[in-house]
Amino acid sequence: MNPRVISVEAIKDHTLKLSFENNETRLFDVSPFLEKGIFKELQDYNYFKRVSVAFGSVEWPHEQDFSNDTLYLLSTSLDS
């Protein structure tokens, strides 16, 4: 089981800066998902910035979300 997200910040180029409960900070690139279904709305950067932590993962107001497992496994570490 992967660690849960405790904070999220939207940064340039549709990237999320994530802090996990294991004290790791990682970057998750959302751009590969922006052409897929419900994630198309995230192309609007003003909407993208409305991301928040929910139950150890992240979500947006119109119910787009990524699980903590996806976020952890597909992100790159800032701590190395």
C-alpha cells in the first residue's frame, strides 16, 4: 500500500507537487491524461489549480480524481 497524500499544489505545466505521509515530496505530471474523458476539463489551468486533497488522494470540484497509488507510482521524487 502506497502512502497517502497530505498536501497538493498545482504548479506550471499541469504538474502537481505532492507531499505524502511518509515525508516524501513528489511531482506528478497530469498532462498525459488531459485528452482523456473527464480529465479534459483540467486543460483549463484556472480549473486545474482548484485541486485539493481528499481522503489521501487528490480531486477537483467536478469529481475528477487520482488515487494515492496512481499519484505515488507515476510521480517522480524531489527528495533524491
